[in-house]
Amino acid sequence: MQFYAIEFPLAGLGPDAVEAALLASGAQSITFLDAGDEPVLEPQVGEMRLWHDTVVRALFDAGSDAAGNLGRLAASLGPHITRSARIQRVEDRAWERVWLKDWKSMRFGQRLWVCPTSAPSPGEPDAIVVRLDPGLAFGTGTHPTTALCLEALDGLDLVGKAMLDYGCGSGILGVAALKLGAASALAVDLDPQALSACGENARRNGVAARLSTCSPGAPLPPCDCVVANILASTLLELQPALAAACKPGGDLLLSGVLSSQAGAVAGAYAPEFDLLRTMHRDDWCCLQARRRAPLPAAGAL
């Protein structure tokens, strides 16, 4: 299918109003882009935090009237749109190949590899391979928070153990744990697309029979390894639930934490957990802890 793009600065316009106007004009897709180099490090759950210099790029069917669509946008959003907008032809490509061309096999720790489905297996006899392609849900191993969790999982003894992946995204961490020998994994996410992607990635890797999914709010069974790669604020809110889900002697991995937030997160879990190490990459870190056995009741022998 052939497309053209209409691109213009967001400026002072509201993103919801822009999205509505573009959809009403027949846009097939809408993307908000950073025109500068301004990081958005930690948006809140459900928040779409944009940049100060945001560009809107919308794709339209090449058979539609570009001038007419631009005129409708100007009528909805203001006449300045016609002065600032650019109309560009979009080259027809095999887009699945475009987004895969820079997606390479990566090793995490000593044994664990994450590879595109079309890539050859690593030439290492002890390689443990997770097959994954980028999709709708977060988590391919390229982000520092995911990479830190994968490296930590590679160093754990997971054989025969039960694992909880809270905020599973693509399911990469649960699938990796199962490939590393875990007996079972429970993947939790509030996004139905994430749960669907998680199930599909488990099937692709031959571990679907040992992975189950659920939404937040469902009871969490006691697990030997609990991993949560989400936001620091959410890790603080979930401390009672995540702590209760981790068996005494069990391992806890907390990621999605900026280095400046590590002290607050570690302090919140300190009453039940011993912090073993803090791993850093770029501005991010992953906390690895172990749950202490409960103290014997007073007067117990």
C-alpha cells in the first residue's frame, strides 16, 4: 500500500485534538516524534508525556487528496497548519524487514541469548536462546532495564523453580526464565496486548505449557523468583504484594529504576529483603535482593 505523510510541529496544540482531527481526515497512523534530543525517562502509568519540541507525523493512503486533507486539518486546528506542514511521499518498503534490519542477536550474561526469529543460532554449545521479534509490547532486551534483568536471570539457579514476572510486557523475562530451567512462570500486565504478545512469544519458544498470564489484582502465588521491571513509583506501591509473593529465601529483581531512585526503592523492601547487589547501566539500575526467613515467634524453641 502506498502512503504519503503530513508532518507539522505540535507547538501549542493539544495532542488529543490533533489526533482526533487527523483521524477525521483519514490518517492511517499517527506518530509523535522528538524534533530535538530530549529524553522522557519515566512517564507515569497511562501518561503520554511529550517533548517541548514535538513533531506530528501522520500517514495517509496515497489515493486520498493531500491538499484536501491538509485543508480539513487547517479548518480543525488553525490556518497556521498550512504554513508549517510538509507533505512527503513515503517510499513503499517491506516494513517488517526495515524494522528488523538493526535488530541483532544479543547475549546477556554467560549463556542467555535473545535472537530474532530469522537469525541463526549462536555458535556456542551452551547457548540458551530466546527467539523474539519487536512487537506491540515493551521488552526486547535493548532497553537497559530489560538487559539488566536478563543478565541477572542468567546468573540465578532457576531450575525447577516458580517465577513471577510482574509487568511482563512482551514476556521476555518469563520466557527467558523458563528457558533457563524454571518450572513455571506467571506473567502479569494491565495491557491486554502485552498478555497476548507474552503468550505468543511463549508459544514461539516452546514454553507456553509452563507460562500463565493474568491481570493485576489476581491473587499472586508464592514464587521462588519475583521480577518486576516497571516504574520506581509503582514498585513502591506494590511493595506489599511483591514481597508477599516472594518465598523466604527467594530472589527478587527490581528494575525500571533510575539510579537516583535506588535508595528509596531499596529502603522500601529492606524490612523483608537483604540487598545483594545493585547493577547499573546508563542512568538505570536493577536491584537484586533475597527474602529473609521470618524470625521465630517469641518463646518458640
